[in-house]
Amino acid sequence: DDDTKGLAESAGRLPVPPVSDRWRAVLEEAPDSEWVHLARAVNAHVRGEPGRAAEQYDASLAARENSWALRGLALLADDDRACDLYARARRIRPDCRGLAVEHLERLLAAGRPGDCLDAIAALDPAMREHGRTRLLQARALLAEGERERAAGIMESLVVEDLAEGDMVLGEVWD
């Protein structure tokens, strides 16, 4: 119908991929593009269809290298591959603090605190001084056995985006 046709025409212009069932049908009919593949991937990802999501993230990348498809693949990948995918995504979007945080967290999860510290050192100063980044730095320092340097960070740490009930500060202090 005309309403669905209008949705399909606008699908490639939306800033955030839609994930509702109505949009899923529209996206399947929309012409292939980097964004439409990305939207299909996100749609499949949130529905617990990792194979379909990976296929569509790859198709989005084939259309054009983009940080969001790389991030999606990183979320699906094992730690080492995820770290590499995040690094690629960050080369495209070095200014995106969310990507930086996810990359640093994944480096820690992969048991790579030295790489985490190197990545922090390479961040621009504002991103490096953000509370979340400093917390990740303290965690990496602890993993490297540098308790005094980690404690120095913790003494003046303010994490602006700490969620209520998040226990990470207590865990690091312990």
C-alpha cells in the first residue's frame, strides 16, 4: 500500500535502524544499501538471530566500511576478533566515546590490560579524562599489578555515567 511504500522510501534516511515487526517487513522490501543492510542486521540482532545479523552486517560493510556494522560484528564475535573489529570501527569514528568504552571493556574481558592501557593513551585528552575511561584505566592497571597507580585514579574518580546499582566501583576498590 501507499503507507508501506512511503516507509520503504524513507528507510534509507532514518538515523537509527528501526526494529519493530512493521519495519522488518519494510526493510526486506527496501533496495539494498549500506544502511538498509545495517538496519536488517540490527533488526535480526535484537531478535536473537546472530547468523542473519552477521550476514547483514557483512553486507553493510561490503557496501561501505562503516563503524556501526563493525561494532555489530564485534558484539557477535569472540574476544580477540571483537577487539580487532572495535579497533577498525574506532579508526573510522575516533571521536565516538561509546565505541572507545566498548573497545576498552572488550580488551579487558579478553585479558589484554596492556593493550587497554595503550588504547587509552592514544585517546584524545577529553576522552582519556572522562570518568568512565579513567575507571577502565584503573581496572587495567590493577590487572597489570599496579595497585598504587590504580588507587591514585580511584581517589579522585567521578564516573559521570555510572548506572544506579552498578557495583564496579566497589569491585575495583576491593
